[in-house]
Amino acid sequence: MKRRSRQIIGERGKSSWVERTASRTMLRAVRFTEEDFSKPVIAVAVPYTNGTPCNDHIRDLGDLVQHEIEAAGGKAIIFGTPVVSDGISMGTEAMKYSLVSREVIADAIELMTEGYQVDGVMTLSGCDKTIPAALMPIARNDLVGLTLYGGSILPGQHGKQELNIVSAFEGIGAHSAGKIDAEELHEIECRACPGAGSCGGMYTANTMASAIEALGMSMTGSASNMAVDRSNHISADKSQDAGDSARALIKLLQKGTTARQIMTRKAFENALTVAWALGGSTNAVLHLLALANEAHVPLTLKDISKITAKVPLLGNFKPFGRYLMNDLHELGGVPMVMKVLLDAGFLHGDCLTVTGQTIAENLVSAPDLPADQDVCFPIDAPYAPAGRHIRILYGNLAPEGCVLKQSGKDLNSMSGPARVFDREEEALSAILSGHIVPKDIIVIRYEGPKGGPGMREMLSPSAALMGAGLGESVALITDGRFSGGTHGIMIGHVAPEAQAGGNLALVEEGDCIEINLDKQELNLVIDEQEFVLRQKNWQEPPQRYNHGVLGKYAKLVSSASKGAVTSSQS
């Protein structure tokens, strides 16, 4: 079995006999046996917390993975990582730590895999940022490894209505607009999340899990398997994923197959294609740019724009559609969708995966698209034609680019007066107090990677707009991000961000902003001389955080157009 040259635990490591004796002495104290020292050592990263349903079951899943690795002939070293819950931190200062946690989790996994010089690694994930973070260090150091998604939550139920976490956020807006009473809002709150698992729609967690399966770095079918059953125990499918993943990892070690042999440019094109066909989150733009950076694969916003322009929207999923991941699971899951795309020539079937087989080989036994259902549409009659989901815009407000989530809607170019806010909370207050009217264009700035810092998600104001019935008539533009649960006329990731001197910082209350979808541009419509004068007079505001993890992040983080990474390969 191939071992890494710096291995300090295994029999064939490069350390001296004395050093091996010292390490073995310590490991015997934590139940390593004589036989264990000749086995491949596998790191298992377990992002457990009972602070969010997304990861509440992950400790049990980690225990199961440890058992399966040792049954397959390895020896596991298991450890935890941080988890920041997007849903719980949303709309508060705590959300500033969410995207930052992606970097911290990736670094923590690197510390453990390199600090123990393991042979291989399996990383688990649940809530949004834990998913790309679970793969970033594997790509960064070209490890033998794979990742296992904890799975999606089952839907809540209120009368005949299925609920999910976004039901609660939109319920707040509906209550503020007088559409539902406090009792109804409380019922939604109590019933929206019935157990463990990540948010059920095609939000960021399910988007990224699907993309990583298409990338080839997780087991076939694992992205669409449910986290738990109705008794809140690890589901049978997820238990199977744990065993399959452990056995696949041992085979990868035997063959010496490392991450970058799988994470090629063509594999990233597959990941983007599947994400956009399903109607995935705008956060996939950030995370796939970050993963490509770690894998040393050239990938830009212009590349993403070219890919999304070719991909039809097949999935009818929340937040813009009707269904949840459990509905797709019942039809055959992500493999069924990938087979549809492969048969139509949208995927590179020759890409290697962690199963040891190619994409095409993995999908031989995948089910065909069922007839008489509207969860997933066929290629020749899609939910929406190509180029009608994620769009990349440029223009004088976003010279480096920004991201629009169209979600198949018939959006027209629009212009309107800017309503300018320097913090998310200010914008939310204006919406809830009725000070935003149709045709307004809300600008929320200084919420970017550096300016926030941390690039908060704007689910609270965007959901409030939907709940208030303004989702089709008011646009929201920000250098921050949007939740995968966001829908409406939303443009995020504006780059350069305001804190870095981007032109979003120059917008004044009442200015005309134009969203030109024909030209794919976002422009501030003012006199050129006034534009130059504002640029000359602008001064960078002081950083809101100058110490701690947010202070470090603000100093290191790159533009959103490059994935908001702190470890750049460029």
C-alpha cells in the first residue's frame, strides 16, 4: 500500500526507530493495538454540533464511519471541526463568521491531516460551509481522500403544507405585512424542521453536495440520500454511504489515487453543470472557485458564465420551485439527473471518481427520468431554457463581475431609484417598516468579504421582500452574499466590493441604477464627470473589526470574484 513519505505512525514511515517508538507508546494509551501499526491511518473529520439540525447527527455518523474504516482494514483518527449555522446566525453579527468558518475548518483539517501525517482522509459535512471546507484541504495538499455529506432533512408538515427553514424566514415577512397572524407564524416556527439534516431545498448544502458528487469526490448517490429516518436515526441509505465510502477510500490508497487526479478542469465543468441544472445556490459560484483554486485548476467567473449559458434548468426545487431533496431522492436522486445530462452530452463521462470508476461507469445502473412527474424535467422540455438560472453580470458597478439568480423567471431589464444602506440591518428595518415600494432598487454595501467582514448572506431582507409581496418588483443588490434559500430579483457578490473602493461605494440615495439583462450589465446611471468626482472624493471607511479571526480574515481575503479565499494559488 502506498504511504506518504512523511508518515510517522505506520510501519513503513521515514522517522527513526526511536521516534516511532515514542509515537507508538502514546498511541497504545488510546487503544491502538500491535496490528493497528501496520494499517493505513485514516483521518476522519467530524463537524458535529447540536447547535444546528444540519450537523446534529454527524457525531453518530462519524462513529459509524470510524467502524466502517476499521472493518475495511484501516485505523481511524477521529477529530472535530467548528460549525457555524447559517440559519441560526442569519441576520445578525454572527453571520459574519459563517464564510470565515469555511477557511477555518479547511485549515483545521489541514492541521490534523498534516500534523498526524495520515495516509488518507475522510471528511464529513452538514451545514453549508462545512461542505466546501471538507474538500478544500484534500485538494490543497493533493491527499488521498473523499468527503461524505451528512444528508438532507425531511420536510416539516403544517396541515397539508410542507415546510422547510425558508418557510420561517418568509413567514416573518408575511407577518410584518399582515398576511398571517402571530399564531400562524409560531406554528410554522415549531414545525418547519422536524429532525436532523441539512436544509431540504436546493439551497447551498444540497447544491454543493450534488456538485461534489458530480465532481467525483463523493460516492454516487450520496448527495441525495436523506440524513435520518422519521425516528431521527441515521437513515439506511446514509449508513450504506458510510460503508461504501470507507471501502472506496481503502481502494484509493491501494491505487495511490490522489484528489487532483480526480479534480480536473473537466470535473469542475461537470460540477457546475449539475449545480445549474438542478437550480442551485449562488454560493456554488464562490465555493467552486475556492475549490478550483485549491486544486490548481484555472476557473474564472467568465468560465462559469459560459457554462451556465449552455445548461437548461431541469429542477423544480425550492426556493423558486415546488419540491425538496427528498422528492428527488424518491425518483433516483442525483445519479438520475446526471444520467439525463450525460445522455444528452452535457457531462464529461470519462472523468475519474472516488469509486475508482468514471462518471459514465457509475451511471450505468442509474434510473431513467420517470414520466408523469414534475420534480425534474427532460432536456427537450426543461423547466427553463439554458441561460435562465445563474447569470454573471458586469458593468460599471461590477467591473469584476456579480451574480444574478434568475431561477427560470422571465426577468426583464429594469431601472429604478437606489435605496442605499451600509448594513443589512438598516435595509431589513426599512422593508419591515414599509419604507420600500415597488420599483425601488435596494443597495446593501460594505457587507463584502473585507467590508463586512465575512460577506453575510442577505436572507433576512430578501425573505422579508418575498413575504411582503415585493419579490417581483424590488431588486436587491449587494457586495454580500445570498442564502441558497433566496429568490426574487437578487444580485450579489458585486466586485470589487465597496470596502475595496468598488463603485458600489459611490451610489447615493435616489441615483438611477440599471439592470440590463440584454447586455448582462449592472450600471450606475450618472454623469461621467460626477462619477469621476465621487471616485476622487471617496475614502475607505475604517475596518469594523481589527482583531481576532474577523480581523485576520479581512486582511487576507481575496475578492468574491476569486472565491473569497485566504489561500490563493495565483
